[in-house]
Amino acid sequence: METSELLKKVRKIEIKTKGLSQHIFAGEYHSAFKGRGMTFSEVREYQYGDDVRSIDWNVTARFGHPYIKIFEEEREMTVMLLIDVSGSRDFGSVSQTKKDIFTEMAAVLAFSTIHNNDKIGVIFFSDKIEKFIPPQKGRKHVLHIIRELIDFKPESNKTNIAGALQYFTNIIKKRSTAFIISDFMDSGFERDLKIANRKHDIAALQVYDIRETELPDVGLIKLKDAESGERIWIDTSDKRLRTAYKNHWGETQLALQKIFTHSGVDSVSMSTSDDYVRALMRLFKMRA
């Protein structure tokens, strides 16, 4: 993409998403994600009405009467965006591709982060780590992230969410809040999601296209797998085929929601024709 065209796109996204982050999400972001990172400060004697779960049993045993731990909210938070850049993100049958939604949602979250004086970093992943942008603060840093979101060209079309989670867990030592933005067309990542969520605070944002949920009755069509490149002809006038396709989507979604639930991860799911603002608000309210 030419530099002038890229800058116009960056500016357009900045104007739209910065406004959303300032006027809609500022309060919700703070209540949903602030206070999740608590750091140990001191101990004091137990007082009537204190939460018994805060009792420090080692100090209590030493002095013979109960003491509790005092925690304070960490003043600065690190936010990480784990963004799927595999081939399937380029699909979109309505007005926007999954990549378009990924980009705008990531930009909104990035501006919300710096608005609260937090750091923001990004991991672009396919079936490998395509790019790591270390967490920093500031508008210049966010604009760099948006440029990469728009113009980044991955080396691979495939997906490995487990590998991205392993990298994230190893590279980010301090507890952070992380958003995984993907269509989640992958499997075998539940164990790594559980491990990552024990160390960090993870939320999942799934974006899909309506044509991935059901097939229209339009006769013989050729489909291409965006990740493998495989092409097949299918007859969409076959009602049994359309039903099987729709059922498969439903079963896949049910299995994905079970993974999120078992891993203790909050999640929202939206199509490319949905309003992602509403989806983000649902996520924030879920966590408030």
C-alpha cells in the first residue's frame, strides 16, 4: 500500500476509534479491567468485618492472633492484543472483512488503554509468531500499531493459537490484561489458554462471517480454504448439505464456548455484519 493511502486509512481509523474509546468506553474499560492487578502492600491486625480470605496465615501463626494482607491496585496496567493474521481473516461476504473488524476493535482497545495511561503491546500470529510489538504508552505508539494492523503482510496463512499463547506466557512476565482477537478456527489450544489465564487476565473476541454459519441456496459453487488453499465444488441446492453445514457450525461454536468456560475466559462473539461496539460493551459489562 502506498504511504499516502496508508496514512489516510490510519487517520480515518484514528478519528473513528479514538472518539469511541473516549466517549463510550473510557468508564467501562476502567471498571472492567482496572483493579484486576493487585499488588501486596502490607499486613495489619484483623478487624471485625474484614474478609477472612485475606488472612495471612503465616503471620497469624507467628504472632498468635489474626493478621490480614493489605493489597493496593497497581497504578499502571499492561494490555496485550493477540491478533490472528492467518488467511481466514481476509474473508467477508457482506460489507466488511474479519480483518476490518479486527483492526477497528484493536484500535478502540489501544486508544482506551493509552487514555487510561496504560501500556499496550501486540502479538501478530498465524501458525507462527509473525510480529511482536513490545508494550509502550502514547499516541505515536498506537498509530504505529494501527499502521501494522492495516498493512501487515503475514508469512503464513495458517493458525496456531496454542503457539501464540505459549509465546505470550513466556514473553510477558508481568501480569497483564490480554485480548485474543480471532475467528478461532483452530483446535488444541485449551490447555495453553488455561495456563495463560492463570498468569494473566484474558478475554476472547471472536469474529466470524455469516457465510461461515450457513450456506445460501445458489446451486453449484466453488469454495476455497483461505488457510490451506484447497478448492472444492459443492452443490448448495442440496438441503441435506446445507443442514449439515449449519449443524457443524453450531457444534463447533458450542465446543468453543465450553473451552472458554472451562478456561475461565470471558468472551464475546460477533459477525462481520454486527456492531462491534455493542459486542465490546457486552464484554465490558460482563466484567464490571
